[in-house]
Amino acid sequence: MAKIDRGPGNVPTRRWGSAYKDLVWALGMSDDYTLSAEDQVKRAYENLDKVLADLGSDKSRIISVTVILNDIENKPMADKVWADWIGDNPDHWPERSCHGVDLHAGNEIEIRVVAVRTDV
């Protein structure tokens, strides 16, 4: 039976990512809810980079993204941060959706991704 790899987490009972065979499921979110919404969005992508790397992937290997914003009015700002993070190469642009949801405890963003591992 193939092993499930589990990435780091910052809360007991939860991980920021898992991988099975050649697929990775990862979460990007800020680890500091005192930051502004824009800084939380930037931190979420920084943390997502780390989770993907820990599980053998990177942003160029993402196939699906769901962005969840605490305030949908922040979508234009979040789209700009996304564009800066994902880059100009259309071969790296995954399918992506964005939703506004009431998040908890000052959290401004959660990013859910499915990616393919670089080496399996």
C-alpha cells in the first residue's frame, strides 16, 4: 500500500498538506492574523510555497486552486498578489476559483490547491 505523506501544521489535529502517490493537497494561509489583509494574502502564498516544497512540488505543478477570502471585496487585491506570485508563464497557470466566506478569528484568506509532485 502506498504511503500517505503529511506535511507540517500549526494546530494540533491539522496539517497544511498531504501527498499520496503523485498528488499533493496543500493549504496556504497566514500564520499571523494580526497582519493586514494584503500582508496575510502574501504570507499565505509564502507558506503555500513551503508546504508544496515539503511535499515535493511547487507552484508550477499546481493543477487546481480554490481561494477563500474573508471579504470578497478584497478580490482585486488578492488577484494582484496571485498574479505576482504565479508569474507570467501561462504553462504554470492552473484552474482557479475564488469565494467569499466568513472565516474565523481574523483569518483573511485560505488557499486550497491540488498539485502534482515533481518526483515520485
